[in-house]
Amino acid sequence: MSSLLSYKLLIPLVFLGAGLYVHFRGQVRHGLGRQLSDHSTFFAPLNVLMYWFSSVPSKPYIDVQQFPELRVLEQNWEAIRDEGLALFDEGHIKAAKGYTDIGFNSFFRTGWKRFYLNWYGDFLPSAKGLCPRTTELLAGIPSVRAAMFAILPPGGRLVRHRDPFAGSLRYHLGLKVPQDAASCRIFVDGQSYHWKDGEPVIFDETYIHYAENLTDETRLILFCDIERPLNNPIARWINREIGWRMIKAAATQNEEGEPIGGLNKAFAQVYKIRVLGKRLKAWNKPSYYAVKWAIFGGLFYWLFF
């Protein structure tokens, strides 16, 4: 009985320790209340494993030269730009239809839009048909696990957030970027970077980051998830067989008829409950937070005790 109790206590202690590690990593942090309910806390044990065995430094921005296989994208940036601009002009770069993109749902409110090329699996049929050169280039780089074209419109600003999964790093390639360096930037752990046409940047998206475009021009980039290099074969196996499978479940579509992952199918239903929560919060914030933390507390007790 005592050994069973010790085992049950070990799991929440692991989550607590990993969550604290994630929370205090870097210079910029969420408030403790937000961090407790943030998705990065639930991924924390997996992410800490990724950090421990990472072959790249633990810092906000990573030297692009450590990924020579990506140079082909920089060398062909104009061809990629032309396909991205054609998509934009024809209205293919857009927000998700309904609640079918759990990973980026909150971004759509400020005008951010995307066109998926691939997402931890095969290239989308629409991408292969509309972007043959870009998909051909990406298909030749196995470390690219996901890719999309993404736009941030004039006045667009993405909220401060951490991405949930540390098994990848984020790659941006500037395609059509406003030249005002002070008004179109991304901040990663408090450090700013201004995109430039034809220039790549790699950063660790599990640091708190946000982006803004305060100009009167639209920003267009190629946005990719790159496999995080790990120096341990077991950690690599866990990343690919567990981490990637979970993230792949967040696959969504550009056009009707393309497959939607199980996580997004569930999200479309769960969001109905979230709408009720928003109404409760608008009516009475104390009641909203009381219900929210009662649910989290109940789930925690059910899972671990």
C-alpha cells in the first residue's frame, strides 16, 4: 500500500519539478496562474527530456549555420516567395474554417493566416498542387517536420505564448517583409529580431515569444518546424514515436476534403464548452476562476490519487 502511494506521489512530483523547470527557463515568464494551466506545463516532462539531451544550446536564437541542410531554402527563397505571393493573391492563405486548428486558433483573431504545406506527415494535396517548387525543396530536407506560409497583416500582433512541444525548433524565412525594423518584429525571451527578405532565423519556440506588425504592409514568411537535434538515441526515439505522434494529431486542412487530425476533431467539440466558459467569465470572473480551478483540481486528483 505504501509503495503504491509512493508511486502515485512520484508522478505529480515529476510534473511539478518539470513544470517549475519550464517556468523558470529563460528571462520572460508567464504569471504562475497562467503557467499552471498552460499546455507547456502538461508537456513539461517530455520537454525537459528534450532540453537535457539537446545538441543545440539552450538559448532563444540558434545559429542557422548549425543546420546546413536548410541552406537550399535560402538559396531558392525567391522561387518560394513567388509561390507564396501567388497563394496570397488568390486568397489561399487564410484562417481555419471553424475550430479545426487547435495549435493556432488564437492567432486568427488578430488576422494571422496560414497555408499548410505539411504537418508531421505527408504534404497536403493542395500544397503539392499549388506550390510544386516549395514542396519539392522541402521534401528533400528530412529534418523539416512541418511547414506553412504565414502572413501577419498590418496592425497584427500575436499574444505572448510558449509553444507546447520542445522536440522541434522554429525556422522562419523572410519572403516579403516590411522594412521598418522597429515596427515588424518577433520577440523571443525578450530579445527582438526583424525579419528580412531572403534571410532565415531559427529560434526555440518554447521560450515565451510574440510578434507584431505595426506597419501598413503585410508580412509573409515561410514557417517550418525543424527536428531538434538530440545526442541520445533513446531521446530521439521518444521524440519521434511519442512527441511527433501527439503533434501530428493536430493536423488540419487548407481545403475541404483534406484530412483533419483527431485532436482537431475533438477541439471542435470541446470549444463549445470553452464558449460557455467565456460567457461565464464575462458575467462573473470569480465564478469563472472558481469553476476552472475546481475542474483542474478534480482532474489532478482523479489522475494521481
